Amino acid sequence: MLSALLLCFATQSLADSPQKITAVYAATRNGLAFATVTETFFQTNNHYHIESITSGIGVYGLFGKRKLSSDGEVTADGLRPTHFEQSQGSKIGATADLDWEANTLTMNSKGKVSTSPLVAGTQDLASYAYQFAFKPPVGDEIAITLTTGKKLRTYHYKISGHDEMLETNLGALKTTRLTNIAKDDNGEEKSLWLSQEQHFIPAKIMMSDETGAKIEQVLTSLSIE
């Protein structure tokens, strides 16, 4: 009886989850616009597909579009990616294949292949932000294990803001703020503001690039079905 109830709950949760999300972000570098990021999430039964395309503005457009894609399954525990790919222009930079039966992660970065054991709940660079729509952050801290196709790393975030209001082009959004506890390699913080009333889709992401420049990605358009 208990297993049947759990199955019913999981099925209902998946049925209530978003089937399609389209989110558009304005990206700035040290306050200057440099790109538009368009992301799409599709769920068909228990499968999902995510695409994130960054289109540069001005001189940044010369480098070609940056594309991230993730495919996998939707489970009772949220997203379980099986293949991730990132490319710049026509060149594939890195891929990750997650074999959950063999418990193995295979990463390929510019022809350099490495393998490692899979950590339960591992996400990729495209899927991690949409995992919150299925498993909203709870408690004071959370850990996110993430692969970029080049490396695998576990990030620890403090839930540093509850019901924090964020002004956007969509109006004032009530958000939950996550801030990394351990600084990244360049010593800078990374923060995410998750929109509580829009399935915890990130409304703003703030980080720094390898040069230490401040990168902000702010939601300008959102459609959820």
C-alpha cells in the first residue's frame, strides 16, 4: 500500500511540474550588455530536453553562439541527466555522459576523456537551474554536484535570503537567494535568486568569469506551460 501511495504521489508531482519553459535573460559584464541568453525546457512524459543559447552583442557576437544542451529523465527526485553538451559556434567543446546503471560519468573536453564515479543527484551545467523546479531548496544549506563536461565539482550554497524582493522587467519577484559558501577558484562569490512563484526558475544569477569580471544574468521574459 505504501509503495502504491508513493508511486501515486510521484506521478502526481510529475504531472504538476512544468511541461515547457522559455526564459530569456539579459547578460552584462561589469555593467555593460554583452549577450542575450535564451533557454528552453521541454518535458515529454518522463524525458526532458534543455537548450541554453547565448548570443553575443557587438564584438562578443564574433565568437559565435554558445550552446548548452542537456537530455535525460524526469524522476521522483527531479532531473536525472544522461547526456550534456556544450559548444561555441560550430565547435563542440565538451560533453558528459552519465550512465546511472553503471554509476559512471564520462567527460570529454576537446578530445581529453576522463571517467569518474557518479555522485547521486549529479546535474550538468544546463540542468542544475531547472532542478529547483522539481526540488526547491529547503533548510539552511544545499549541495549541488555539477559536471561541465570538463570537470566534476560539488558546490555548497547557503540559503541566504527568504522572500527577498527582486526588481526585474517582469516586475517585483519574490525570490529565494542562494550564495556559495566556499569561494570559487577566482575568489568570487556566486549567487542565484530563484523566483518562488515561477517554479523557482532563476530570476538572476551573479558570478565572475576567469578574469574576475562581474557577470550578471537577469530574467527579462518568462513563459511557463
